[in-house]
Amino acid sequence: MKTKLIFIPFDHLNKDFGALKSANPKTDAIAIVESKRMTSGRAWNKQRLYFLISSARHFAQELRSARFEVHYRKAADTPTGLKAIMKETGIKQLVCAEPSSFVQYRQLKELGAEFVENDFFLTSRTLFTSWAEAQKTFVMENFYRKQRLRLGILVKDGKPEGDAWNFDEDNRLPPPKNYSWDKYPETSPDKIDKEVAKELGVEPSAYWETTRVGALKRLKVFVDKHLEEFGPYEDAVTTESWSLHHSVISPYINNGLLHPGEVVSAVIAKYKKGGVPLNSVEGFVRQVIGWREYINGMYWFLGEDYKHKNGLNAKRKLLPLFVEPSKTKMNCVANEVEAIHNRGWTHHIPRLMILSNLALITGTNPQEFLDWMREQFVDASEWVMVPNVIGMGVHADGGQMMTKPYAAGGAYISRMTNYCKGCAYNSKERTGDTACPFTTLYWDFLDRNSAAFAKNHRMFQQNNGLKRLSDLPEVRKRAQQVLKGLDKGEI
């Protein structure tokens, strides 16, 4: 007789953590709900759905092999599915690890669920709150240094290895010329993968593993082949490789197939063997124990209403190019949007400095852009996207998270990518028909928001540059042409 029903969300797919770490097949049954709200309620990228659904079904199979009684239910939404399972089994006790969104937390609480601590992260929500409440400003770097000391990673006697906390200066190289990039390995779909793909009306993904065994293989490929060169080129973007030396394991960490602790351990173990530079190791570790933990902590600390912020009063509708990349002649944007439609993934620089930057400087409504980002990426959860978009990407929170907006013109894109070669627009021009929209709109954005940034000391140089712009009237005129063209899908 089963007395406890353990609910496993699609991002808790690990037997060793969360509510499963102390589970007993003799007394505990497992509930997994594939809700229509998650699969068809919005314009979800089918690569994202394929990855999440197939991973969950594989995990259900793994649990059955471990002799658990598994109830995998398709339902209109999660509460409906859980109620049906509880009625069918007669089990009254519902247990789950702390869910990853405010909405699901509320839904489960209304069902009387008992929560165990969410240990899919290295920092508990309570611990993060204690850190955040003691801060005057929420600087990620301060949190990261505390993490290094608390976790004992790359530190000795309270000091950072290499006598520096980060090596950003070494990790900002543009894409190299005449460089041989390794081809990202393709997957081998199995029966479950093919079934899910057929249901979604797509081909099985060549990009995404859907089992823990496959995720571990991806981690090994990164550590063995890419960790060494990860650091220098982590901010580079090139048409010659979509993955460069990135790990491409964020989807597996975010759905539970990999745990951040084991990922960091594998990287540190490789470093201790020698042959891997500290700047690459530190750069990767910072993304995992610093940025990822910080973003999750800030999601919960800032509260449920945070995602509705619009501090710059941005009202533009989502640009047509995000839906159809052929609606723009900008090489960088068209290529990245097409890649996201095809793979559901691109690394952090295109997300921030191309896509979010465009939304920021065009004055796109933060919530519309947030919805698009949330729907498109295989590694997207609400906790991931809300702080990243509202706080960092489009600076809609008035500077609660970031002390300055991440706005940039075409010069940055020209320096860090090879997209500008052969583009219809010139990154060096801010006026005229061939002026790069990023360059024009960067100055127009500063102009439109000069009052809002007047007292921001980190924006002094930019605002001062704006004052010296002799062709500002022409920039304003060209900006209006660009914005109208973008709205029509013609720029």
C-alpha cells in the first residue's frame, strides 16, 4: 500500500535530489504531469517541448526500472492531473521539492502539498535571502566571492587562486581567424524520442540528449575537449560555430539531469590534473556557482510582481523579426533568431548583446519580450528568464539588479562577431540609409532616456558623449525611420 505521492516537475529529473533522495519504492508512488498548459498554452518552441517532454518520459521509465510505481498523466494543467492521480490511488499525502516558480508553488500549496528543500541549487532560498537582506546593492560579484569562500572553490586561506577573483580581462577575445572549431556531436534518438517528435510534428532533435547518461556524455565532451579554450572565447560569436567552446549543458542542469555540484566538481578535477588554464576554469565556475545561483536567488527575493516592472516605460510591440527572421536585413539578428527557432539555444552574448540589446534600444515592451524569451529557449524557466530579462536584458527594474543598462551600438557587435561582414548595414555609421540600426538606436536610446540616466555615475561617459554628438538631429530622424521599418519588418 502506497502512502505518499511524490510529485516530480519537469525540472526535478534526478533520483538523488529533491523529494526523491529519500524515496522508498515500497511506500511511495511517483506523479509526473504533462500539462496542456505547458505544451500548448503558448507559442512554445517545439525543440524546447521535445527536450522537456522526452526527458520527463525517459525519467519516468528510469523510475519504473527502479521499481517505483509511476503515474505519468496528461492533463489540462498540473493541479488537475495531480487531483486525478490522488483520487485514482487514494493517496492523500502529496510531497514535492520546492517548485521553481511562484505559480506552481501556489498551486501545490492549495493542494496541501508538503515541501522539502529544493537542493537542485547550491544555495538555499533562505541562505540567499540572508545575503540579499544584508546588501545595499545586489552586486553579483559580491555574492560570487561569498560563494567561492563558502563552498571552498578555487580559494586557499581565504584568498582566490591566482590572486584574482575573476579573469574577465582574459576572456573577451573576438572570434579568431582561420580557427578550426569542433563540430558539436549529434544525438541518437531512441523510441521515446521518436514518439515525442511524432506527437509534436517534428524530427527528433539532433542537438539535445534526453537522458542522464546522455547529459553526462555532454559534460565529459565539454571537460575533455572545450574547457581549455572556453574562457578566451566565451564572449565571441561566429557563423563558423554555433557552440564554440561552450558547454551547452544549461538545459541539463536546469531540468535536473545534471546537478551543478557534479558539474563544478568535474571541472575542478580537470583543472587539478593540469593543462587547463585558470581563466577558463574560473570563468565557467562563475557562471554556475555565481550567476546561476544569483539569478535563482534574486527571482525569489524580488517577488512575484517583479516581472511586471517597466521602469523605462517601453511600449513597443514585439518586433516581427522575432517571429520571422526574414523580416530583417540585419545579419546578426536574422541569424540568431533563426538559430533559436531551429535549436532553441544560443549562448549568453547573443541573448544579451544582440537580442536583449535590440529589445532595450527599440523600447520593446519588457513583458512581451520576456514572453518570447521564455517560450523559445530549451533552458528557459521563469526563474531563469524573469531576472535575466527584466533586470539585466532590458533594464526594466530601474537598476535594482544592474547598475547600468546593457545597451551597445554596432561597434560591439562588429568587434565580437563576424556578422557585420557582408551585412546590408555599416556598424560605423549612425545616420543614412546604410547606418547600422544598432548604432543609430543606441544613441537614440541614450537621448530618449537621458533624464533617467542623468544621476547614474556609470552612465556619465555615455551621456557626456551624447552631448558632444554634432549630428544628433539627424540621428533622431534616422532612428524614427529605423523604428518604423522594424515595426513593418523592412529594416
